Amino acid sequence: MRRRLVLGCAVLQFALVGASFAQAVEEGPDAAEIARRVAAICPTLPPASGLVWDYSRGPDFDLCYAVKAGSDETAFGVYFGTAPSFHPDKANQVGSGQVAGRRVTWYRSSEEGKPSPFGRETLVKFGSGGVSHVWVMASSQQQLDERLATIGGMQFRR
């Protein structure tokens, strides 16, 4: 089950996580665990991003979806695990950038087998053997640029 937690301004982030955790405890037994995992796993978002995390756990991986506050629109997603389904293809390479301050190569992503003009994805490897697959979908170049800037400014917790 996925729950949304508001993780706002960096200065207030610890207070908000604490408040979200307290609210989650009242909602049900697994809500507290979800709140704890979001606080431990999902990257911190830049203060003015206007995004919140929607979290989902798989059998051996974690997924964090950045959604616009108050909507169901996913701006981008982050997979944490050891076996991502994305495998970069040099033919789809579109340039370099940053994810959480780390240099990456971005690849054009596809939707239903067709290249997406405003979709990008990349992999970030961690020393522990873990991998983060980051993907972003946008409807315009401006929206893509804004989302890539947000991804560049977020911070991994690991």
C-alpha cells in the first residue's frame, strides 16, 4: 500500500517527518513502517519543489515516486535495489546531468516501446552494490528541464 507523506522545506523537514510519522501511527499498523521507510530511504527533495513522496515496497526493492502535492501526477521515480529492469543502451544516450549531485548519463526512455521525447532515465550505482534507477517523464521540454533540476538538487540518504 502506498502512502503520501509531505517532506517539505529542508529546515522544517525533520519536524514534518515527525508529524507525518505521528499521523501514520494513528492511521494503522503499517503506516508507521511506511513513514519510517520514507524517512530512511526516499531522497530529500529541494525545498521549493512542490513535490511529495509516494512510497511502495517490493519484495527486494523500494520505490519512491515524486508526485505533485495534491495530485496524482508523478514527476519522477527512484528505484532502490540490486536488479533494476532498466539497462542503458548507448543508442538512446542523450547527454549528461546530475542526480543528487552525482554525475550521470541520461538516456531517452520509451513508453510502450516508443521513444519518449521528454522521458529520461539513468542508473546511479552505490558502493554497497545497490543501484538506483531514476526516471522522469514530462510533457514539454520546460517541464523536463524543471524536473531534471529537481532531481539534481535532491539528496540521497545513503
